Amino acid sequence: MSGTNPLRLKLDGKIANIQVVLNYLKHQGNIVLPVEGDDIINWSSAPKLNGIYLLSYLTRHKIRAELINSYYKERDTFRNLLQHNPRVIIISTTFLHNKRSIRKLTDDIRSLAPGIFIIAGGPFVYSSYLMLQRSREQYFESEAAKDDFLFLNITNEPLVDLYIISRRGEHILCEALKKLKQNQAIDNLPNSAHLPGKSYSFTNQIDDTSNVLDNFIDWESLPDSIFESGVVPIQSSNGCPYKCAFCSFVKDRRLMFVKPMDELIDELKILSSRGVRYVWFVDENFRLGNSDLSSICQRFVDEDLNIKWMSYARASALKNIEAELLRRSGCIEVQLGLESADQQVLNSMNKQASSAIYAEVIQKLLAAGINCSCYFIFGFPGETDETALRTREFIKSIEHPELEGIFSWSIFPFILAPLSPIYEYETRKKYGLIGYMQKWKHKTMDSNQARKHVEKAFFDMGNSGTIYRGDNLDILAGLPKDTRKKFMASRHGLSKLAIRGRLEKQDIIQSFSAALQ
């Protein structure tokens, strides 16, 4: 849903990651496959943690399973696995955000395996159930969401045999699999639903959060394919104690945890032994912003793990940390959700932050050679042309081309997401906020104006660029600092020319050749 990711430069239909650009130059303006260094050693090549965790969990419970990390990329692998006659297909909805995408997926699965039993669970299924519950409230807006969420409207529902409706449904999943293996009925499983006719049948909801600390992943037993890209996701904590007004993540404090330091170190050692060199901590907020960040970094240094890493973190949690220690611990990039540089907008978002702290922390990190990838939102209720301009000027002020670290960004138009605090009736009334998801209007701005501010910000920047998660990290690290900076600026400049329809092949070759020489 980023407003700027779709604007990234493409060469012969491929995103212009550093390895793609080098291939393009080597072959005088053409992409010749294979592209050396592609699909490995980059953040986007990391397999998803939800699949890794579920595979490990099922294996520990004596259930034979195979993992398809990215269905459409691995469709041929999936087709080959069907030759082993699996009984069940399990779909995790961590990265599926509407029922259309699930319907498309299940339709394709059934085109290859018509009679297969399909189970779906995870965050989107649980959110859909919450939407169904909230839809019975007088003032809750659910009509606009009926085509996006499950259970609200049986029209075009995915062809799923069993939904597991739970915040932690692994135990129920195992029970379902055991019953299916023994040809037993599963209609009485708690926290589940199915569509036997023209309406859903829901079973009794029970509290299944007691196994919150059962988050162990047996990395040693996982197949080599998990580690092939050299980049792996991992959690050092789970949950987020903050309540940003735009965030639609379903939160439960009972599910929050910070992994013990020794346990985390043991995991990292195993990953290193399996050839992993880059770790993406997928915490919503690294170690929940706890004060042990310095001790964690020192432990990483003392253990000499030979692993480089990245994580989300709050700027306030980094304010007092020694940036050089952070760098020596292996940190090469920090992700920061900044959202806005206007204090009133930040207050309305309930961000508990300030642009002054943002600027201080980013400059400190970049000076230490740590990359900063930052996320911004235009159009949140209360946003005006003046506040948006303030944020655009702020982004330009923190580009810092003179410093070693790379500053990049992704900019989003505000999204009015169901289940977020801003979606609630009283809050919408306060701001005169109407609409749904990408199309909305409030007292001071509408969604079209917000998208225009996103585009203006994209064109304003000259010494930084949008985030390219597919860049080969080794290739980038091998470039001198000034060359990296020139490459980033050149790529962004060319993307702006491409959008305006003024980009020729020779322009690309000349610009990149000059930047990379």
C-alpha cells in the first residue's frame, strides 16, 4: 500500500536493484538472465517467519509438512509436492490482507488439487471474525468492508474447508490435522468456522493464549532451503505496547514477550552455523524498546556472531544508545516509523514522538554508517497542505548525503483501516472523517490530495531514494561510500525521469556508468 514503492525504477520490467543495474550495464542496455546476485543476500529474499515457525511447530508435533514460502513463485514446486498426495493444505494469512487474494489463491490450488482439504488461519482470519462481531454494533462501519473481509458476506468467499479463528491457533490446527488423519469429524473443534451452506457455522470461542511462550523454532532441524538466500527473519520480541491511531494490528498484551538474551544468542549461533550472514529482526519494535539494547549490542559484540542485522525500532529507544556500539554489534540498518514531522499530527496519531528526536537519532545513525529506512504517512486527519509541506521539508533535511549511512524512505497515503483507533465512530465524527481504506475525506484533506503530497515528496528528494529491499547487500557493501551515494541519487533521479516519460536507454547507461565508475 506504499505510495512510493510502485514508482521505483524498472529496467526491462525488473526492479532496478544494484545487481540488475550492473547486469544492464554489462550487456549495453539489456537484461540477460541469470542476473548474478539476484534473489540472494537481500532483505526481500528472506523467507517469511510465519511459514518457518509453523513448519517447525508441526514438525515438533510429529506432523509431516513441507513449506511453500511464496506460492506464485514456487507454483512448480507446489505442483511437484502434490505428487506425494498430501492430505491438507494450510494457508497462513499473515501476509494476506483481503478475501479476494485468498479466493485467488484457493482457486489456483483447487485447479491443481480439486479435492484437497484446505485450512486457513492467522491474523487476517482473526481480524475478519472481529469485524463480524463489530458489525453488530449500531455505529460501526462494516458495510464498506464486506467485500474485503471474510464472514461478512458469503458472496465470493474463498473455497476454504476450515477456518481457525484464534490469536494462537497452532494447537487447534494440530488437533484438526490429527482428526483428519483418523477420518474423524472436525465440526466440534473450538475456535473454528466453516461454510456448510449459505451461512457460516462458528464453534465455541475459548481462550487459547496460554501457550504464548511456546514460540520455539528448531532451526537445526529445518531444511537447507530455508537458509539458501543467506538472509533469515527472527524475533527477539513480540507485540507492541503503543497504540498509534492509524494501526489496525490486533494487539493483546498477554501475547507480548521479550526473548531471553541467552536464548536469542543460541538461536543466532545456530543460524550462523547454517550459513546465515544477515538477520532481519521482524519485531514490531526491537525488544519492545526495552532499556537493554546496549547490553544486547555488547553481547553481540562479545559473542563475535559474524551476523549483520536490521530491525524496526522507535527513535526514542535509540536516543541514548552509542551508535558506534550499535554498528559494531552488526546492525547495518534501522527501520523507523516516523510518519510526520508536524507535532500536532504526531499528537493526533498518538505517536508519542517528536521530529527533533527523529532528526537527532537519524543523523547519529547515519554518521556511524548505519542505514536508516524511514516510513511516512500523508493525510492523517488534521493534515493540511502546511503540515504536509513541513514533513516534506523535514525529509529533505535528513537526507545527509555527506554521511556514510544510506537514508531511504517509503511514503504512504493515509489508509482508513478497519479496527484501527481512527476508524472508531466517535473519532471519525471528531475529524469529519468519512470513507474507507484508500478513499476518504476529512475536514482538512481528502485521499486524492494526500496522494498528490506523496508524489510531491517523491519528486522533491534529490539525495536519497525510496526503499529497494531487493538490493544485494554484499554488492552494495562492496561499493565505496561516495559511490553508493551517487548510485542511490542516480537511481532516484532516473525513476523521476521515467515517470515523466523522458527516460531513454542512453540516459540510463550514462547516468549509472558515471555513478558507479
